[in-house]
Amino acid sequence: MAHTAAFENSVDPSARSERTGAHDTPRIFVTGATGFLGSHVARILAANGADLRLLVRRTSDLRNVNSLRADRVIGDLRDAASLKKAMAGCDFVYHVAADYRLWTRNKADAQEMYRSNVEGTRSLIRAAQESGVRRVVYTSSVATMGFRKDGSIVDEETPVGLPDMIGHYKRSKFMAEQVALEAGRKGANVVVVNPSTPVGEQDVKPTPTGRIILDFLRCKFPAFVDTGLNLVDATVCAEGHMAALEKGRSGERYILGGQNLTLEQILQKLSAITGIPAPTVKLPYGVALGFSVFDTVFTGCILRREPRATIDAVRMGRKKMFVSSAKAERELGWKIAPVDGALRRAAEWFQANGYVH
């Protein structure tokens, strides 16, 4: 899809010679490379000849970046000074990092999420402008779209507002996206991409979507609810990030989606891959919501552990998150790819790395 020319085409020749030197190797600053999708973005950039500089925290799990040839700089999205210092001399920025949790222990945890996702994005874009960065690609989320209860397919133009966002994660990502889009409208060179639900290997935490796969592998998925997701191969999604750098329009957002699938269809695909029987019991929404309330109170409040079924996750699931990537197809050359291979790689990675007991 994209290649090294993507970097070259996005840099003014005079700026390139001044910033990257005689060999014209683009220097790219990446946040979130230690995480799931960010690690795929970093790998595809490295494979296309980029000189990488990765933002890591002192407490970061470095498994996803240990094999990458890249400079690592210590910093934090909540520390504006560290961001500006870290990206000095870089040509491009990929801001993939986010505090991705569907459950927070308390109000202080929730406030930290807004500091990282909203104020961190604001600080990063400001630092990029002050440092002479040529373009920022900001990774938002399909969670910011205006989903409907009837399960209809939505796109970038579907009406949506902050009151439509369920939970702190979705609200913080919506607010951060507005920061990025507003910066683009005011002259900053910022392109927004909205991955749907990435799946694949290297999901070290794992993400909420990875936990669906992991629970299935552990035979802890006795029933399902009537919901749906758009799944995208994480590797293909990373290639879409490069296409956004090359072809995206500043101040615009692009859904990077794959296949629209019900949860039942996803579990059936996992069953075909692994041989583990898929659940056949469909839970009514009210029963699922009741269980999530019990799980949140008992597991979250009493045991002080993250619930398996959070209230926000069940409330989100009432709306099928089906999307269209037509805009990215028209403007970025995006092509929808099957996700069976990504589901297989995810299952094999979890098995090989000791997640399945």
C-alpha cells in the first residue's frame, strides 16, 4: 500500500535536506509502540526504512519493541516538556498511544485517562508544531462514531456528539479527536485515522478485544450477547497509517475498518480456527447488564480486580459497531481484508506466549 516514498512525498525538499541529512532517511517519532497497534505501526515504519524514535515510560513493558532498531526516549503524555524534547529533530509523528481501559477503579483513575488521552494529545500536537514536525498522524478510534441501536452501518459523516459517548474511554477519545481535528482546521498538519477493532499478534496487555479471544481460548465464554464489531487485521491497519501520512487530508478523519461481524460470527470463526466449540446460548441484554452490575460490584469494588464484564462494555454492546471504510478506500487506497488470518495469529500468539492456562 504505502512505501518509503510516502515519507519523501510528505516532506518539503528543503526541509528534508536540513532535517534528515544527505541520506534522506525520515526520522519518525512514535508514541504507543510498546502497545498492541502501536507496535504494528512501528514495525511497518521500520520495514519501510524509517529512522524510528519511540516514546516509552520508565515502567513500559518493552517486549514489543526489543527487536526493533530504534532510539527509545523516556517521556510521558502527561509531561508536555518531555514530549517536545523527545521529538526534537523528527520529521513526522505517529501518535498511537492511549489509555485504553473500559473500567477505572475510581475518579482519580478516570482523571488520569483524560490527562493522557485529551491533554496528552493537545500537548503532543503543540510540541510537534513548535518542533517543526511536518505532519502528525493521530490514531483515534472507531468508538468516536455515531453508532445506532438499529445496527445500521455508519461512517465519518454520521451525526454524533459527546453525549453519545458511553464511559470515560469513549468520552476521552472523542474529546481528543476533536482536539486533533480542530488543530488541523487551524493550520496544523494533522490527519486522524479511526481504526475499527484491531486483532492480531503482540497484544501484550491484552486489549478488551484480545480478552474476548483469550476468554474463548480459556473456555470461559459460555454465552454471548447480540452485538457486533468491525474487525480489522492489525498489520493491515498499520499499513493504513502509512497511507494516511502520504495521502490523507489535514483536518480529516478516516475509518480503517475490515469486516462487520456479529459476536456470534466472531466466536464461530474462532471455533473453526481452534476446534473449541462456540457457545450457543444467547443472553438477553437485561441479563447481561445485570451480570455486569454484579461483576463490577463484586469483582471491582470488593475484590479490587478488573471485572470480566464491565457495565460500560455491556452498554456499548447494545449498539452494533458496524462501519464503512468507503472514504479511506476513495482517498487512501484502503482495501478491506479478511480477518481470519489475524484471528488465527492472535490465537497462536496467545498460546505460544503462555496466556492460555
